[in-house]
Amino acid sequence: MATQKLLLLPGDGIGVEVMAEVKRLIAFLNQTGLASFETEEDLVGGAAYDAHGKAISEDAMKLADQADAVMFGAVGGPKWADVPYEARPEAGLLRLRKDLGLFANLRPAVCYPALAEASSLKRELVEGLDIMIVRELTGGVYFGEPKEIVTLENGEKRAVDTQVYTTHEIERIARVAFDLAKVRRGLVHSSEKHNVMKSGVLWKQVVTEVHKAEYADVKLEHILADNCGMQLVRTPKQFDVIVCDNLFGDMLSDVAAMLTGSLGMLPSAALGAEDAKTGKRKAMYEPVHGSAPDIAGKGLANPIATLASFGMALRYSFGLSEAADRLDAAISAVLSEGLRTKDIASAGQNAVSTGEMGAAVIKAMG
Ligand code: NAD
């Protein structure tokens, strides 16, 4: 079995605590021969600022570039509230995304049957839910120019953000969505607003062309982004993969996330372009949550979001789908047994620590 190179960037606050459980899982996979990982570890966020005066060092960036995948914990906290803007902890995360060219954000929304009660929707609507939102991450209105606030001659102010997409940007994100659908349930919803936005017209046209030319075996539906938001809370199980731009993806993925309960349960991946020679993509995996200063250092953090992010790495970067399936089944099993960290425990239910939850998941894999 080929040895895979993984860079661990635990970061700050609970990032360090949840990453400790990933390290235990890696040791288990290496020991049992289910995988072969070589890991390096470095600082990011506030921890990197304290050591180097910047949110990520050049050495860490080099390691990230050379790794087969990066596992990221979380960054930030009140301690760094007043550091210069360019050195703020989040700058480390943004630099990684930008320099590694991570244009595709994968946000699964999976509702474990044991946690269906934690959703704001009725059990029957969310139980067994398994959808994947594919959000374009490096283009669109968050980055388009001009982006400014100007003062007009009459003294009034005018703010401008620019929504821009090129054919190439739409094609590559569409391919990520279709490729995922092929190994899932074979359905892609492409979500935009072609009724009122030119970028939506081009988005719909390009996705249709990519589908026709390369993915006739996948079913494609087009859905207006506002309707998509509505349908996500009406009948979420109708979806398999949803692909959308940066802005709509930001909102739709948060809507989908809330169908599943706690922030401590949500994994994510960010993927770059396929290397023409090796066929591999640059990739970074991270929980959706932040560094949770309110619970940091207390052993209260739920490690499942980070363990499930590592599960995505097993599946999408390392082709270890058997190990990934085992991890998913183990998470589901411990939840069914009633094990809960504080964030997902109901009133009166005993809560376990970060370490106890991690150990239980690993035990259930054995
Ligand atoms: P947060 O996600 O850190 O916490 C929000 C709430 O959810 C808190 O009450 C926290 O205790 C709880 N929570 C989060 N993850 C949990 C887990 N795994 N288990 C149990 N409970 C969990 O968001 P915030 O409080 O808005 O931000 C705190 C810091 O994190 C800020 O500095 C912010 O900038 C940073 N942040 C970083 C990232 C990132 O690194 N990707 C993302 C979001 C926020």
C-alpha cells in the first residue's frame, strides 16, 4: 500500500482537541494496515502568529503544497482580536485556500437517524438525509472587481460588488459535482438565478453543455436558487448533489447544515484542480465549526465533524472508500448506542468527553 503524506494543522482552541482524535484514528489505521499515513504537523492561525508573527509560515505553506492532503482544525479566538488585519488567524486559512487553488467546497449534510430529533425539521423529513452541496469557492461576487464603496457627487455613497464567472470556472466546478453524483445517487441540481442574472444564464448554459458532452449517465436538473432554498427545508431528501456559485452556495450549505443538528457534526472538504500528470487534486479537509473559545480546553468539543472530515479525505484524496465506509458506520453506531457529547445531548442525557467520543468511534471501527 502506497504511503500517503498528510499535513496536520490543528490551529487554535478546540482545533487542537479534535485533531488529537484524528491522530489517534491515523495511528489505528496505520497499525491495522487499513492505510499507511506519514504525517507532519505545523502551526496555523493564532498559534502561528504567536510563534512567527504571521497566520501561517512559509515552511508550513511548503509542507501544505507537498502533502497529498491537509487536515485543518480551526483558527481564531479573543486572544488575537487586535492583531494586524493581514496577520489575523483567518488569514492563514484564506492563504491556504488561495495558494492551493481550492475552488470546490464540498459540504455534505448527513442526518444520522439517532440525531433526527436534533433537526429543526420533522424526523420523517430528515431521517437518513444524505446530500452534498458543491460550492464554487474562489470566484463570483466575493472576489469580482470592481468591489468598492464610492462617494457620489451629491454626497451619497454607492457600494458595488461584482458577480463574475468565466466558462472555465463553471466547467470545472460542474465536473466536480457530476463526478460526485456518479459515485452517489446519480442526480445533480444546478442552482442559479438565470431569470435575473447574466452569470446565471452562462452558468446554466455551461453546466448543460458539460452534462451533455461528458455526463449523460447522470441526471441533471436546473433549479432557481431561491426555490432551492425553499425545497431544502420542504423536502430535502429529493436532493443528491447541488452545485452552485460562491454566494448561493454559502447560504444553501448553511441551510442544509441546520437540517442535521449541531455544528459539531459538520465536515467539509475543499478541492483544487486535477493535476494533469498524477490525476491527484490538492485538497484540504476541515470541520465547518470554528475554534469555540467558550468550550476550548475543557474536553467538551465534539470530534465527529473533524473525524468525518478525515473520512472525506480517505474517500476523495486517498481512494480508501472501504476505510471511509467503516468510519461512517462507526460514527453512526456510537450515536445509535446513545453516546453524546454535550452539544448533541438532550436534557438529562449524560455527555461524554472529546476523548471518550473519539475512542468510542475508533473502537467501533475495529
Ligand atoms: P464556533 O464555530 O467556534 O462556535 C459556535 C458555537 O458552537 C459555540 O457555542 C461553540 O461552543 C459551539 N461549537 C462549535 N464547534 C463545536 C464542537 N465541535 N463541539 C461542540 N460545540 C461546538 O464559532 P464562533 O464562536 O463564531 O467563532 C469562534 C472563533 O472561531 C472566532 O475567532 C472565529 O473567527 C473562528 N472561526 C474559525 C473558523 C475556521 O477556522 N474555519 C470557522 C468559524 C469561526
